[in-house]
Amino acid sequence: MDVLVLNAGSSSLKASVFAVEGTEVRELWGGQVEGIGTGRAAARFREAGRNRPIADYAWPAGGGPEDHVAAVGLVVEGLAQWRPGFVPGAIGHRVVHGGMRYAEPVLVTPEVRRYLESIGRLSPLHGPANLAGIDAAVEAYPGVPQVACFDTAFHRRKPWECDTYALPRRFYAEGIRRYGFHGISYESVIWRLKREEPELVRGRLVVAHLGNGASLCAIRDGRSVETTMGFTPTDGVPMGTRCGQIDPGVLTYLIREGWTAERLEGLLNRESGLKGLSGISGDMRDLLASGAAEAREAIGYFVHRVAGTVGYLAVALGGMDGLVFTAGIGENAAKVRAAICERLAWLGLRLDAERNAAHGPLISAEGSAIKVLVVPTDEERMIATQTERVVGSGSEITGGQAGEPFTSEG
């Protein structure tokens, strides 16, 4: 089966085509559209194994796709240039939030679509983009099965004390829970480690997904035990533009000062994090290249919070056998990895400078009490695998009522 994977971010759209046959998953085509709706858009698509792009789009300032519907149109155009008349056997979507209902990937039916729209406020940066990607794909390829794969699913079986807030119990029953996110990324890392480091997977791991969105997860025997994001993807460590953990009293204070929910949402999700701390950029690459004191301070805050969180997760696991870095910062920022690991030396962790500069995969020194690795995340491959499994089974795995696939008329 040829599976088209669409991974819609708040202003981006990654697209890949995989040939899935049993346990063999081969990428055939891929690319992405960046800067959607920002007036600074660019897009590039390529055939797997070839560096030369099939299609390369660049627009003058103020141009480019204004929404995800237009971005999916570019993907369809790029696919047609690669293989005229191409129609995928199924389309898999990354969906950030599955709410209380979905703990596994599901076929998108009208009921599923309505439920996802009803919980869109739980992931304000990504929820609308995820739905726009689904709707646009339905328009482009009517009748092709659409599968939603959820970032929250990996964490659904955490212990109760790691899943709740210290609020009256009725709120937990109503769905105010610590759902956790980046689950598809964590599954991807564990999938790879099972093949390359099987003994480590059976132990106690902390995986740090550090990118524009950042979270960490404590994993024992391949299963999520605790994670840093909670009810929404805003909680936990600081991110590119999201604040991470904050005293709730700050929010009640701002409300008394006249702040609306919409204004607070913008502050916490779009104006804070590295961007807010530095006043320069939410992109770690820009901060590392800057000589400004504000950039150094923002990086220092990020390192401090991530390292402290690793220690907390080690407690949740009752010890720690491995630390894995993944995602944009985790895979590429050797200086940030080194600073984090330096603060964890009290755990017996020792980094090898040359290995770290080469980006691993093994970056810990000989004799380190904790094995430290850099493992690239591959969310798209994991989504392709999950999508083929759902469509091949003829219905959802769990978590929803079987029904007719979602169509533009439905």
C-alpha cells in the first residue's frame, strides 16, 4: 500500500509517501511547505534517495499559500509531477489531541471529525491545522481512507498519579487530565531502539524531544510512565514560543488585570518561551548564532529547565539507564546537549565531546553510568505504519465506532 502522510503544524505541512508491505516501510517521496499564512512561504518536494528536488517553490514577500487547504493543493501538485495520476491507497494524519476518546489510531468518520473539532481548543496551535489538513485531503482524494494518528495515544496508560492534577476528582472524570503529547515521536524512537538497543528499551529511559515544541518522557520497558506536557501542549519545559510550566497564580493575576482568555492564549502559546525570553527569536539556531546577552540567558533558562526535568523523570522511573535526545534541537544542537548533560554529571553521566560534536548516535563516554544517544525522530514513518494497520484491518483498532469513512459530503 502507498500511504500518503500529512503532518500539519501551525504554519507548516510535511508530506511523505511510503510503500508499506508488512514490516517493511520504504519512503518514496517527501517534502514540506513552510511559512503557511506568514507571507514568507517556501516549499520543496523530492523523490526519496535523490537530492535534486522534483518541485521547488519560492514566493516573494507576502506570497505563498495562505492556509493549509492551499498547502495540500501544492502537495497534490508535487505528487502529480512525481507520478502523474497518483492516488494513495490511504492517507495518515498526525493529530495532536485525541481527547478522552481515542487511545489508538482511527479511521476518520463523520463522528470522529465532529469530535476532533469539539476538542480543538485543547491544542490551539495545531488542532485547527490538523483538521484543515484532513478536510483538504478529503477534497483532493475523495473516497481514499483517512486515518488520524494521535500524539496523546502513547501516554494513555500512564499511572493514575501521573495522569491527574490535584483538583477535585470530578475534573478528572470530566477530562481535565495530563494527556501528554509528542507520542508519535516517542513511539518512533522506541521502534528504532527496539532494533538497535533492545536491552536499553527494556530498562529505564528518559527521551527528550527538543524542538520548537519540546517535551520529555520517562519510559520503562517501552511504555510511557510520566511526561512533561499535560492538559495541553503548553505545559512542561519552555519551547520556541510556548512558556511551559508557570504558576497558575500568574494567570489569575492577569485575569484580574483585565486579560481575556484569547489574550492569555496568545501570550502563553505565541509570545513566550525562547522568543519571549530573548526578544530575538524562538529558533534555537538564531539564539546560538547571536552574541546578545538575552540570547545566552534564554538558552541558559532552557538548559536549566530541561536538565532539572530529567532529574525529576529519573525519580519517576526509580533510576535511569539511558537518555535519548531527539527532534530539531535534540538532534542538531551539540552545544545545548553538552550544557544539559554537564548539569547531570551528579548522576554519573559523562559525555564524550567528539561523539557529541559528531551527533552520535552514541555520545556518552566510556564508563558513563548512563548511556546517552541521539536518535532521529521519524513521525511520518510511524504514521504510515499505523495507517496501513488501521486500513488493513478494515476498521479502527480501538477507541471509536466503526462507520463510513469521512467524505466532503459527510
